[in-house]
Amino acid sequence: MDSGSIRRRLGAFLAVLAASGLLALAAPGEAQAADSSCAGRKIRTFTFSTGAVKLYKSGNYLCALTVPKNAGSRQPMMVSLQARGFEPVIDKGLFTRHAGPVRSYVGHRKVWIKGSVGSGSYDSGGWKRY
């Protein structure tokens, strides 16, 4: 092999390496979804006085979890996800980091979402489509 051929192959290898590094930096939403215990992409965050309900979507499934503003101490938390026509999926108890995840098949149905941390709470107030 001559030196020109080696340089071209080395240049191509470095270009592929740089492109893969840029792609890893350009997709932080994927990593965030993995950290949250919910598959899919985050579509909404509903904030309230003591925390937030995070909603994720993957295909025909929704996943929800409630996170407190100040994590660390055990406090009562709850998250509920109900697709219209189905029973609600609820996670309720004393948690330090989050309540949930709760996952439900929703298809094209409307859903009702609830979440609470301590004395603060969120309620979608009716059936919504996400």
C-alpha cells in the first residue's frame, strides 16, 4: 500500500468516528427517557406546587411518573394513568425519588392523568388525547 491509500483510509475512519460522536451528543432525549424508567419520548410535563408528572409515549403506549421538586426524604406520592374504557393504573406509596412508572396501552383513546406529592397534586380534569 502506498502512503496516499493509508491516508485516505485513516481520513475516512476519523470522519466516521467524529460523526458517531456528534450523533451521540445530538440525542440527549433518548438518554433522558432511559433514566426515567419510561420507554419512549417525553411528550409533556405537568408541574404543580410540590412536583411534576412526566408523560412519555412509545407507539400506542403511554407511561407516566410523578417526581418531587425536592427529592430525598420519604413522602407520599401517587401517579395514575387511565385510558378511557379501562381501569386506572396506579402507583401510590411513600417514595424518595418518584412514583411510577405506570404504563398503559391507550391506542387512540383519551386518558385521565393524576399525580401528587405530599399536599400538592395535578389532575388533568377530564379526558385528554395525547
